[in-house]
Amino acid sequence: MGSSRRNFLRGSAALAVVTGSVPGCISLGAAGEVELVWGRRGQSEGRFLKPRAITIDRRDQLYIVDTTGRIQVFDRDGHWLRQWRTPQTKNGRPTGLAIRKSERPDDDLLLVADTHYYRMLVYTLDGERLEDHEIGGTAGRHPGEFAFVTDAVCDHEGCYYIGEYGDSDRIQKFDPDGRFMLQWGGTGREKKEFLRPQSLMVDDNVLWIADACNHRIQRFDLSNGTPEFIDVWGSEGSLPGEFHYPYDLAIAQDRSLLVCEYGNQRVQRLAADGTPIAVWGSAGFEVGQLYQPWGMVIDSHNRMHVLDSNNHRVQRARLPA
């Protein structure tokens, strides 16, 4: 890929650290500077039209889907590697991506929340579609049917968890062969209910759910087979520890949680107990600013890659130790 397609920039925007002296006060810290910005608006290789989801594999390759229905793959420095398209895009485009890990890295799979076609697509990491692995495809409220699919993830036993919004704000669980096991949730604001469960993440037998339109995060224990409610983090707002449309989640090497907020146009970092640590980003178009970000991942070098969606680009920053 030529340099004209990479649009590489370097910046000095820094992570803002939440201080302990004055509640809600934010001061600039030296860490968290933007290392790299890449991508620009367009439909050629390495460009984007409102990228909607991002995930990362064990080799630090980034998979990004945009509103053209293209899944583009990049290395961690933004170099374009390959791409393919989802089979249908007339009704809408995917909004969720995740990696299903296997015993061998070469056998890992890409899970695609094909939102407006009521299904989970499955690909090899080279882009071969595996139709016999797919789940769904029928709109409805019955087990195995879906409204608008938001995300799909796997636990360590290979079971799938698929979120949806619209007629059914719920989570459905399927066994490794795609057979329906159970479901929970429903549209509402009480605990264990959801309003657009936009992003799912499984970490250490805990399912984290970005309950986007409730402006909060819910956690469920998966260790006993049947999900058990743990707690809720956050409420609507713009102060540290509050959220406005949390759209994506990631766990850093120190076990802290990063939350990508579409509404607050920032990334927020919280300790393992939910205590706010830092925020990064603000609304805008400059380096270190975001315009309605949809997603984020953390690579093996402890750097976050933020999907700056309406700026049609990716920003990379190293996380403070």
C-alpha cells in the first residue's frame, strides 16, 4: 500500500488522568500520546466509509468493517493486507466483529454480527466464508431467531453469545455446534434488561455487556453454565465513571477496562473495581479528538487502536503502565 493511502500522522494528544483531589477534575498527563493516525475517507484499499467495528487477532492483525460492507485487514501499523465483502449489504452493514480462538492460531475464526440480516457470519482469517458455522438468518423472537444482531463472542468452551436489539434486546447462548441453549434479557432499564446491548466481551468467565442506550455496563458470571448477574457499572453522564452510549469494551494488560463512548466521544479507563482512572479524547477532527467512535482494541504491545468512525480513520496510542 502506497503512502498516499495510509495518511500517516503523528500527534501529541495525551491521555487525561482523573485526579483524586477534586471529584470530576481532569488534568493532562504525559502518557497516552497519539503515536499514529491512519486512514481517510474513501472506498479504495486502506480507506474507510464510517467504519463500524474492529477486532484484533493473536498476530496483532486488525479487522475493520465499514459501511460499504468491506472487511479490511491491516497490520498493527496500519498497512493494508487483504479484504473481502460480506454477502449482502442492501439492508445494512455489520456492526460487530470478534475472533473465536482455536487450539491453533491458524484455525481461529472471525465472527461477524451481520446486523440487518439477523445472523452471525463466520470466516476464516483469510476471508473464506464458512456457511455451515453460521447462526441465524431469520427475523423473529423465537430461540435462534434474531432482531438486529449487535455482536457475537465465544467463551473458553466454544459456546456463542449473540446480542441483538430492536424487537428483542436480549442475549442468546448457543453451543459450539450452533444449537440454541438459553436466552436472557429483554427491553428495559432494570438490571438484566437491555437497551441495545451493543458490544459483548468474554474475559475470565465473565461476560461484559455494553448496554449502550442504558448508558451502563452489565456483567454476568459464566462459570456455572447459566449466566448469573454480577453487577452494573455506570450511569448516564459525562463525568468520570459515567457513560453516554458506550459502544465497545476492551481489557488492558493490567486488567483495567477501556470503554469507547460514542456519545461522549472519548475512551474511558476504569480500574478492575470500576474506579475511574483516565479519559482520552474529545469531540473534534484533530489528532487526539474523536467524531462518534464505534470501537477499540488493545494490541500485544499495550497500545489502543481507536476506531474514529466519522473521521474515517484509526488512532493509536500507548496506554500508561
